[in-house]
Amino acid sequence: MYGLIGKMTAVAGQRDALTAILLDGIEAMPGCLSYVVARDPKDADAIWITEVWDSADSHRASLALPQVQAAIARARPLIAGFDSHVETEPVGGHGWAPAG
Amino acid sequence: MYGLIGKMTAVAGQRDALTAILLDGIEAMPGCLSYVVARDPKDADAIWITEVWDSADSHRASLALPQVQAAIARARPLIAGFDSHVETEPVGGHGWAPAG
């Protein structure tokens, strides 16, 4: 399995708009077992995204999906920066949906 | 909703044993929507845990559950340190189980 933990910073005042874009069209991503978009309560512009995929290949393929490409294009102007990006190997847990 | 993103370091050579403990008895934690234990592929002793709860209260209550207390006691000698601990406010996503 393949996991991602990332923190991004929205352009000031745009976190809600960016969050909405990040959550748009994420239901039909084959191999996506978990995808969480969260606010950082201590930083008004920060967003955390944590993901679990059945494989790195599934994640890479998702980046080519039309709805993801569209979301990336819409999101880009609202992103001020990427703060951290960690790749992980999920071992187990609770609450993952079966691959989409 | 309440989220946690944490990184801990296992005592050298104990990551697999610690991971097994962290995954033991996590199914029946009321309010736990997502719980992911993952290895860090770039650090042989590092473990990432990402969680989503329906509330901070549910998470706090889980720490008093017998199976969680037992797991904490078993895990403590295998933990070398806690590297990062971020509280988040999950907004949305995919693949979360309904509250347990």
C-alpha cells in the first residue's frame, strides 16, 4: 500500500475555497482507500491531506483522471505553497473503504 | 470532527513489534472514523499514525478503553520518541467508516 501525508498553505483567505476544490470529484478514484482533507486549527491558511492507496501506481494514475486534472488547475492559483510531503507505507488500520 | 497526524520513533529494530501493538484491538473504538498506521520508508524506526474521529471527546474517551490502555502499556517500552503531533479539523474526504 501507498500513503501520503502532506501540508499545503492556501493563499490568504482562500483556504475554504481551496478545500472545496480538493474535495470535488474525489469519490471515483480507483485504488483510493482513504483521502482526508483537514484544516490546521493553529494556522488559518494550512491544509493537511492524508491519503491511503492500494498502490503507488493507483495514485500516479489518479493524477491523470479528468476530474483530478481539472481540480489541480482550479486549485493551483489558490495554493501559496507546499510545506511537507511524506510518502508512507500503510500497514493497517480501521475505516478504509475498499478500493473504489 | 477531530484529526491527528503523529510520527513516533520505535526503539531500534522494534518497529514491526510496535506496529503490531498499535493495530491490536483498534476495531471497537466508538467514534473512530479512520485510523492508519504506516511505516516511513525513509526511516527504519519511524511510524506515522493518522486518525479521524467524530469528535475530540470520542478520541479522549478511547484512551480509557481497556484494550487501548493495555496496548499503551505494551507499546511504551518499544517507543523511543514522539517526533510530531498535529491536531487537525477534518473537513471531508473519502473512505471513512461511519462512527463505530
